[in-house]
Amino acid sequence: MITIIDYGLGNIQAFINIYKKLHIPVHVAKSEDDLDGASKLILPGVGHFDYAMQRFNDSGMREKSESLILNSKVPVLGICVGMQIMANSSEEGVKPGLGWINGTVKSFKSILKAENNLPLPHMGWNTIVTQHNDLINHIDSDLLKFYFLHSYFFNCTFEENSIAHANYGSNFCCAINNGNIYGVQFHPEKSHDAGISLLKSFAELDKC
């Protein structure tokens, strides 16, 4: 059962629609009890890092989610800010992150050169370059183009946790993994066939 953690951020209905079209069971969790029976978790998110952390902390689902993910090793996929809050901290805010994967969320301003004159946020379609990883490895290489909307990126402490990068004036990490914990900076729910393939791949990870 794919369980989407609904703490008030992210386009929940888009994920539901995709999984229903794929005939994959999907469920929305709005409380601790709703997490019962989850075999996969999706942690969506949009907006500001601190606001996302506050909403998740206030949802009453953090403790049980962490038990499922860190103790029971239930796979989780963070999306956009849902990925960013998996870090230790962010330059966007002051609250500590979840610390599920070691790293710091950094502003593009730290890597973009002024002469590139690139606008922020980074918005639109971008091809990604992947490392070998079960989440992405089974997706047709012609489909590795996704929709982005962000001004910050996940800077992994350990390079092996970065499983894909994209380029916006400079290369940046756009997908992460450590064991059963996965995250992507782009929006698969807005990425048409590419996003559908990735969400299907996540649902089938235990079959790989």
C-alpha cells in the first residue's frame, strides 16, 4: 500500500490520480493511525523549509513515520521540500531538519555565477543524469526529463547518497538515497510520462 503523508503541503490528489491509473493501491494519511499498514510512504512538500518542518512536526505523524522508516525500514520517497526536510538543516531556515540523510540544503546563489544571469527559482523541464540506483535505473533513458520548481538544492555530506544530478548554471544534486530513504527535487506528479515511470518504479522497488 502506497501511503501519502498529508501534512498540508503538496499536490496530494495528483499522486492519487497517477497511482489509481496504474492500478496501484494508494491511501492518504492525515493522522498517526492512518499510517497503519503502510508498505511505502511518500512525503510531498512545497514552500519554505521551516514551514514544512513545522507542519510535519504539528501533524502528529512524525514520530510514527520515523519509526516506520528508521526502525521498520519502510521505503519513503520525499518530493521537493519533502526531500529537503530530510537533510540536517537548510540555508533557507533555522529549524533542524529530520536528519534522515546527512546533508545541508543550500541556495542556488551559492553556486550560480553572476554572469550567468539565471533567474530564480529554477523553473521548468530539465534532464537528469543518474547513477546506478533501483529507483531510477529501470526508467527508459529517453524519459529522464522532469519538471523543477525550486531555489534550493540538497548538498549531500556523502557523495554516495547523491543518485542523480541536473544542471542549472552548475551541476546540483536532484535525487538522493540512503537505504530505504529516497528523495527527488523535481516534481514527478507534474512530469507526465517521466514522473509516472518514477512513481511506478518506487511502488515496485521490492520487486527489483
